[in-house]
Amino acid sequence: MHRGMHRGMHLGLRGRITIAVALVGLLLSTVLSVTTITVARTTLLDTREDALTRQALANSETLRPEIDTSEAAELQTLLSSLPDGGTPSVIVQTTTGEPVSVSIDTRYGIDVLPSELLDRVVEGRTTGIMRFESEGQPLVAVGIPLTERDASYFEVNTLDDINTAIRTLSVTLMVVTAFATILAMALGFWSSRYALQPLRRIGEAAESVALGQLDTRIDYEDYASDLDLAPLVANFNDMVSALQGRIDRDARFASDVSHELRSPLTTLNASIGVLLNNREQLPERSQQALDLLDLDMRRFTQLVEDLLEISRFDAGAVRLELDSVAIVPTVRAAVASMGGAALRVESDPALDDVVIACDRRRLVRILANYLDNAAKYADGATGVFVERHQPDDDRPATVQIAVEDDGPGVPEAERGRIFDRFNRGDQGGSRGMDLGVGLGLALAAEHARLQGGDVWVEDRHDGGQGARFVVELPLQEPGTADEPDDADDLASVTREEAESFALTGELPAIRIEQGGERA
Amino acid sequence: MGDNVRVGTRILYVEDDQRIRGSVKLALEDDGWQVDEAETGEDAIVNFDRQPSDVVLIDIMLPGIDGFEVCRSIRRRSDVPIIMVTARADTHDVVAGLEAGADDYMTKPLQPKELSARIRALLRRARPNQPGNPRLRFGDLEVVPSEGVVSRDGEQLHLTKTEFRLLVELANNPGKVFSREDLLEKVWGHGVFGDGRLVDVHVRRLRTKVEADPANPRHVVTVRGLGYKLQP
């Protein structure tokens, strides 16, 4: 959940690498495209201007001896005889009156020529060339002064074709740039996969450590030659070794403490048992003292057991033992055994034949703690419900087992904290002397979370006064591999069984005694 | 208390901690048992050889030879009911103890009342008294509850009393599925929804004796998610 949030808020390393490579690709191809377009445009324009200039010079040479008239009609004929190049125009400066201007194409006559060019050629009598726009059309014009009759010769040519060519080229290059960027992205994505392979391996190793596989190590030899990764791998392995050592020490300590505490507890319990057997022979005040001793001895024993169990969770010394559990019959049997045969168990018919993979012993412990809790804070449970839940198709189905009571309930504000250690809630201490210290629900939470489940308390579903304690477990089909159907499988399970058994299997004896006495 | 305790039923209690031994002995004696003490495994074996007990109670952590070895040693001599007592939390004690031949286990701190109840259950079941069903046959397997005899292909098998009682319980209702809790209650007299692995280990032990191929059991079969049954 935590990780998911991070992933949503930031790009992953791989994403960042991919985007960086794509950006570099985009930048490079853009620079290349822009350069190409600029060079192409310049070259095309220069070539066009050169050609036009040469043509105009040649035409003006042809024209020069012929200009002996300022008659527009004759000039027109003269212009028509010139070889094709631009669109020729002639301006004759007559000394007498208005200049005569003739153009073979009226669209490109004297009117479109920029005044700057006119000034330069007609007035300044020097050759000039100029690019300009007229009515949105790109044009180029060359002007050459002709000495005869004070005339000037102009040729105008459109640059539309060049512009079209450049535009086509730009579009092509833009498409190429886009493709190059996508390609770079794909390349980055693909290559980062390999670049990040070691990180992924370290990540997987870390996850495996987190899941309790403390002997996980990364093979240093694989990375020994990599200057960047070798220290990381070495440090990772050292860290896991240190962690393993520490957890082992903690677990050993918990075990030692457990042994040291259990021995005197045995003596105390047995001695109190003897005293209780002979209670009638004691003076009354001694009997009262003995009863107090007995009650608190039980509380102390339970506290020690719960503390030892929770310390094993903290030390990471617990192992999940998945059994194939027919959920409904198991809950029924457990409730009948611990909560009394009269306690109602309602189950969803959809679960009747469902067998799930869960830690049966832990499930029973959770139920025991819930029933115990109901006995402490209400007059025992009023109902147990086994239901199938699947909020939507995308999420995996779960089994919810709920224990309801008709006690005072748990106020909204307390619900989050009630599963904390040593939290009795507001209801704590309100009733008798036999209250637990509040580790039962915390242990239930640990037992549930260890197998991917959850616990919470809510209002009773029938709206009645009281609390509804829920444990939710994944509705997970057991794999066929751990079916203890044959001796081989059993043999392979036994070692783990042994661990889980020995780690956490000591409690039933105490529960029996207390349950028996209470009932 | 102890109404059904035979007068003079002897318990051999092996425990090196003198205070625990003393207090538990007092409590057991209050319940009517006769308790012989042994401080070490060696003492226990000598003691047992001199005068066999009706029940043996062995603490696993002993100086010298450990509880498992004492258990194996006594099991070689006798099928007397054995209860292992364990305090260590981080070992395979329980299963190892059962593998060594123990019939039941208890964890410290021992509750004398519960201990007495377990001993009574072991002694009761050690003398099965099943009326009717004189001879039960399941393929190559034959069970005679009244005589405590099991044979496969005519050859008599040696079962401990717990294994025998477990088999008879299943055999009296062939095809019926017994949950681990059913069996814990009927065979071991455990009153609470407890740890089914006591049953699992015994079923495995039983299979190695009654099954021709323990890896593919034909008689004592697992019912997925529910428990065990005897295939009729």
C-alpha cells in the first residue's frame, strides 16, 4: 500500500531513465531537423537567386540594344521575346514626363516591387536583388539598370515552390523527430531493464528478507567486477547478516527468558494447586490470601505467555504454517469447544465446502481471544458469523469471521486503539478482578496480519447494542503441494511444523485450565 | 478427585529442577498418584528398570542424556504412556519428543489439574474396553480391539497404546471423517480445541506401521481440510 502510493506520486527509476533518454533523443533529432531545414532553405534560396540573377543579366544584355522606344506596346513585344526565367518588367525613365512601366504579367508589375529596390535600381543605378512578400506570396526580384534611355530591367520570381518544399521537408522531419523520440523511449525502457537488473535483484532479495527469509544473500561474485555495484551488494549482504544475527539473538533471548520464567511459574502454579487442594484446612484469612494469590497467579501466567508470544512476533521468530482448513466446520468446532455448544454460528452457504489455506492454530487463537474478550467485557458472545466478502470483482474475495456480543460496545474513537498492546479501552477495569491486561486483541491482530488478514471492531450488523469483532482472512485456495496426503509430504512439513509448534504451541495447556475453571 | 485412579498407580517423574519436581510431586500426590522422582535421565532408566511405572513424565532439558534419549530408551523397553514436558520455545522439542515415542506433551508452566487429567486419559485409553466389534478387517489389515492386536497380512504389528487407540477409534467408524479435534478429545482426552499436530504426528507414526506403502496410505487417509478417516 505504502509502496503503491509512492509509485503513484513519483516516476520510478526506470521511468526516469526512459524519459531522460527520450528527451535526449528529442533534443538531438530536433537540432538535426532545424539545422537541416535551415541549410536546405538557405541553399535553395541562394541557388534560386543566383540563377535568377544570371538569367536577368543575360536578358538585360539582350534587351539593352533594343530599348529605343518608350512605347509600351513595343516594350511588351520585346519582353515576350525574352527566354523564360522570372516575370520580366521594364521601366523607362522618360525625361519628359511620367516613367513608362511595362510588365509581361500585371500581377508582378511595378506595383509589387518594393520601393527600396526601386530606389536602389531606378534612382541609384546599381544592380540589386531582394526577397519580399506581396499579398502573402513570397517573391524575389532582381533589378538591373540599363543605361539606354534611363531604363531599368526587373525580373520577379515566386519562391512559393521553395517554401512548399521546405514545408514538406519540415513536416517530414517532424514526423522523423517524433519517431526518433519514441524509438529513444523504447530503447531507454528496454536498456534500463538491463541496467536496473541488479537493483531489481537487490529489491527481490530485500523483499525476501522482509518476508522472513533471513538467509537470503546476493551472490557477490556476480557483481565483484562491477565497481558501482560491488560495494552495494557487499553492504546489503552485511546488513542482512547483521539483521539475521540480531533477530537470532532476540529470538534466543525470548526463548531463554521464556525458559527462565516458565520454571518458577511451574513451581508456583503447582504449589498453589497443592494449597488450593487443602484450602479448607487453612485459617480464613489465609484462604482469602490464597484466593488472591491464585487469581493473580493466573493473570501473571497469562501475561507471561502473551508477552512471550508477542515478543516472538517482534523478534521475527514466528513462522506461518498454512494448513488446508475447511473454514465453516473449523469455526463451528472451535466455537463449540471454546464458546459453548449453545453459541450460535451462522455461516454463508457459499462457504460450506470451501477449504482455505490458513494457519489453523492462529485462526483458533484469534477466535479464542475474541470469545475471551466477549466474556470479559460482555456476558459472552451472542453470535458468530462466517461470511464471504468481495466488494468488487477486481479485489480478491475474503472470509470474514465476526464475533458479536451485547456488551457496552466500543466507542468510535477507541476502535483504532483497541488492538494496541495493553489498551483496555474505556471499558477496561470496569468489571471484577479477572481482566486481562489487553494483549489478547493485540495478539489477535498479529496472528491475522501474519497470514495476510486484518482485524477490526465495528457496530453490530443487526443494529443492536454491543460490539462486533471481525477477523478477515484471504480466501485463498490451498495449493496441492502442501496436502499432507502422503508421508513424503508430511515428512517435508514436519520440520516447519516442529518450528511453529515449538514456537507457539505451548499455550493450549494454560487455556484449558483457565477455560475449565471459568466455565 | 482421582476417583478412577487405581490405588498405587506409579508415575515416574524425571525433572532436574528440584523445586519444580518437589511442587509437582506434591500436587500429583494430592490427586492420589504415587510419584517416583528421578533427577537425571540415567537415574530414570535405572529406576524404570528396577520398577516399571504406569506413566512416565519426562522433562526434555536434562543434564547428561536428554529427555528425548530417555524417552527412546524407555520406549524400547515398554509401551508405557510417556508425557514429555517442554519449556523451550525455539526448538523442535514437541515434534521431536513425539517422534522419540512420547504419547502426549505438555508445556511449562505445568498446571497440575491438567496434568492429572492427561495422565488419567492416557491410563484409561491404555486399557481399551470396546464391547462388540470383536474383529475388524480392512483389506490386509485386521484389528482386534479387545485383545489389543493389529496384524497386516497375518503378521502381528507392534503399536504403542496411543497408536492402537487411535486406530481403533478410526476403525470403529470406518469411512467417518474425524477432525483432529475429535481425535484429540477421544484419544487424548484433551478438552479444548487445540493443536492438531499431536494427531498429525501420531497418524504419521501409525502409517509407517499399518500401511504397506506409508507414502501412499490406503487405510488411514487424509480428508482435505477436515481431518482423517479409515478407508473401509
